Amino acid sequence: MKKTLQFYQDIFIKRFESINFIKSPEELYQPIDYALKAGGKRLRPVLTLMICDFYGNNMEDAINPAIAIETFHNFTLVHDDIMDDAPIRRGRPTVYSKYGTNIGILSGDTMFTKAYEFVTLTREDKLPAVLKVFTKTAMEVCEGQQLDMNFEKMTEVSMAEYMHMILLKTAVLMGACMKIGAILGNATQEECDAIYQFGEHTGMVFQLQDDLLDTFGDEQTFGKRIGGDIIDSKKTYLYVNTMSKLSDAERMEFQKLYNNKTIAETEKINKVKEVFINSNVISDCKSEMHKHHELAMAALNKSNLNAEQKAVLQEFAESMLVRGF
Amino acid sequence: MKKTLQFYQDIFIKRFESINFIKSPEELYQPIDYALKAGGKRLRPVLTLMICDFYGNNMEDAINPAIAIETFHNFTLVHDDIMDDAPIRRGRPTVYSKYGTNIGILSGDTMFTKAYEFVTLTREDKLPAVLKVFTKTAMEVCEGQQLDMNFEKMTEVSMAEYMHMILLKTAVLMGACMKIGAILGNATQEECDAIYQFGEHTGMVFQLQDDLLDTFGDEQTFGKRIGGDIIDSKKTYLYVNTMSKLSDAERMEFQKLYNNKTIAETEKINKVKEVFINSNVISDCKSEMHKHHELAMAALNKSNLNAEQKAVLQEFAESMLVRGF
């Protein structure tokens, strides 16, 4: 039987949903349970399980590290939502807006600790290596969030700065979850590095597609309001790319529109979209995505996974290029 | 030469002060450096070094775990100060009041990650044990902070609840820093447990003395404003003990005074102090401290440390009973 992503997703979600996160004091653990039981694709931990199983046929060894990764990822969302003043996530109030900022901070801290608790359950011979990748990645994700916050105050952000930010904030965790899977599956150092590259480039594709969907996606399919980045004047790929192409005069005008907080939302979204489209931003973003997709495939082909396994990963990578949600 | 606490303190502070925490992005790491270079006694990591050296004569193995403990402790202060709205710590603006709440949250998260980075540098044969104690303790400290926040909203807090809160919020970290020292010094499981008990009970003494000093300390020696807990209506040992002794009518009246936000500060402090003194709270607190001191000494005597080493630890424990700062 060919083991697809779905196969591992079913296993992970069943295991993860069965964990009882609630203990005393409930004021602390109830919000954690709320944050962790919000559903979602659980993409990162599923990839950890799958890669471990591909290399070592020992998926069970990857369960706790996979739970650690999912818990860590959700911790970052809880704290990011405070920093970004975001009231809604996945159609529900965010933790801090439901329980208050203090609880948001502290239950986030506790989730981060909980993530390490699951790392601690890694089999001992793999623990040092897993811990190292996990901690390095956590540090990079924090740095990425800081860069993203810095962008809010900067008038101009270069494309290199933007790509570096999404690398840290989003892509490295995709690399890390796959690398941790490879480590646990007893892959060689070269294999681990190749699979990390595959994950990282796939993560870049994921984030660029996210930027596209936020403006050009279908509200029903995407599951969140279209145009949020434009309303919030976020410096996305679309914005940075467009800015780099405009004349000085056009740039001034576009900047004014993009930072306008008084204009009607729909009007702002439509006007900005028009500038994006005229700047050919969709096609640029797609070609940037394809560049990273090619790099991901090159890394995958350096690995010694078998043809069937490579096909599953290729299918996954391709789905990142075209996903609508 | 007899190795005193001061001996290890000099070594640790020299090592710790020489670390350069600043890297890019500076907006993230500057506040971390600010938080970590605030001075202080560095009691917890110094104890880690000392206990490791006492057992195994291999202090160098304890340096990175000790730095991890100090970094973790300071992370908790950065986040606690946000949750407690505390503008000043050690005579300087707190991180969030100097750099803003978002930076306070994120640089705190990064300090927590940094703490784990130092844990990761533990020698590999001791890593699993150290990681386990460290993570368990971090979890308990979060729970203690939550209980402390819960107390703000509770009208009555029992003495048992109060003691449980300070155990988690303060004492377990004192136990953990010593136990980690013992683990690194190759002590047996029984020794590690005995030294943990010693540390935990000493931590209880430390916190109870802190409660006393906040109200009855000398402003010059203590280094912070006297009466802060009273002004903030904090549920301390003094408050909980007093409440348990008053008649129903007196309790109503005292509660009203303690929660009064409009009365002049000096008047409130003096009036509350008078009730404390009449309730014999100082002597009760001292006898509670002595109870924990006795338990600490009993645990110490179960250990196989030599007479000179025990004398150094006894001197340390006794200093916690009488410290003025």
C-alpha cells in the first residue's frame, strides 16, 4: 500500500486529539487546550512522522517529537496574535482575546515548555540531535517574528530582507520538522541536510502562496477574509515586489494608498489589487515560487529515498504550489 | 582553601558578564542583554556550580547549565513584569516599560529559547537528566505564576494555597538549580533528591523572608521601596496569616483597608503594618521559616557531603533566614 500524506495525517490527528492537556490550574491549561484543539492540517508534525517512517520504518519514535513541533508552532501563534493584535484565528477568537493578554502570555510560555516536555520524551540516543535542531529553529522563528515587527516601522523593505524574514519566520520550521523526522529515522547527515533543504524551500513556497491567497484567494476556500494584509498595510511579497517596480512618483502615491487607514476597506482592497495586477506581481510571485520548488526538488533528488517515497514528497511539494487554502 | 559561596559567585559572574548576547536583529537582542546584565546575586547558578564542584570536582561541566538557569530565571522576570504591570526592577525600568510590551514578550520568548540553547550544551551523558529537571521546573514555575495571578481575583486564599503557590513560583527553582549541580557532579539519585529537598526548603525560607522584607525591611538595605505588596494589595504570607486570625468583623474591615486604592499610601502602609504587628505575624512567619530551615538541614544531613561542604551550605541556609536584602 502506498503511504500518502493523508495516511500519516490520520494517525497524527487521532493521537494528538486524544491527548488531555487540561490539568490544574485550569485557568492556565484550559486556554492551552483551546489553542491546541483548534484543528488545522497539522502539516508539520505529519511531515515529521512521514519522513521518519520513510527512512527508518519506525514512526512511533517520531510521535512525541512531532507533538512537540505542533505544540511549539501553536505557541508561536498564541504569542504572535498578541503582538499582531489579531482577534480571530481559524474562525474563533484568539487565545488572548478570549482569555486576556496575561493568560495569553503565560499559557503561551507554558505551551513552549510543554513542547520541550515532549522533546524530552525523544529516545535518548537521538535526543541531543533533535534538541539541537529544535532549539536552533525556535531561535530563528523568534528572530523572524522580530524582523516582521521591524518591517512595520520601516518605510522601505528590500526583497532580500523580505525573503530572509519569511525564511526565518516560516520556512526553517518546515525544514526542521522534516529534518527531525530524518534524524529519528536514522538517516545519514547528508540525507538529513538534503531533506532539510527540501523542507525549507517548500516552506518558502508555502509562505509565498499564503501571501498570494491573502489577496487573490477565494474567501470560501481560503477560510479567512481576503485582503487582510492590505487592510493591515502588511509588507508582503506583493507589496515589496510592486514597490520595487514603480517610478518614484508612483511609489509615493502607492505608499499613501497602502497606508491609508481612513479609506473604505473594499475600495482600498480593490485599488491596491489593481496596482498589484498592473505590476505583474502574481506572475513574479509564481516564478519565485517555482524557483524554490525547483530547489526543493533538486534537494529531494539528492536524497536516497525510493521512487515511491519521492513521488509522495513531490506530490506534497506540488500541492503547496497550487493550494487554495 | 575553604571554597565559600563567594568563591563560586566570583567565577560565575565573571563568566556570565563576559558573554555577548547582542547579535542581529538588535531590536530583539538589545533588550535581552539589558535584562541579563542587570546585576544581582546570581544565587541560583552559583549554587549549581558549587554543588557540582562539591560532588564531582568538575565545576566546568556546570557552567552552561548554570547559565541556562540564570537566563531562564530572568526570562520569567521579564514576562512576570508585563503581567504584573511592574515598571521598575533593580532600580531600572523593566524590559517592557523600556522597550514596549511586544518586545517584552518576544525577547522573553527568545531568552527562554536561549536558556534551552545553554541546556543543549550540557555534556551528553547528563543531558537527558538535566533537561528533564529543567523542563519540569519551568512548567511548575509557570503554574506558580498562574496561581499567583488567580489570587488577585480571589477574596480568600488559604495558607495551604499560599504555601503551594510560593513552592511552585519560587522554591522549586532553588531545588532544581542545586539538583542539576548534583546530577552534573555525578551524585547518586538519593543525593540528588536530598539536595533538591535542601534547595526547595531553603527557597521557601527565601520567599517568606522576601514577604517580610517587603513590609518590614530597611529601604536602604533591601534596595526597593518598602510597602509595595501592601500598596498593590498582594496576598502575601503576612496578609493570609493575618486574615486567618481576625474575627469576622475585623476581617471585613481589614479587607476593606487592604484593598483601598484611594487612601494615602503612607497611611495605608502604616495602618496595615499595625494590624500585622498586632496579629503577631512576624513571629509566625519567622517560625514558619524556621520550620523550613529545619527541614532543609535534615535533608542536608542525609547527604554524604563532607563536614566542610555541609558547613558552607548551612551557612548559606542560615543567611537566608536573616538576610536584609
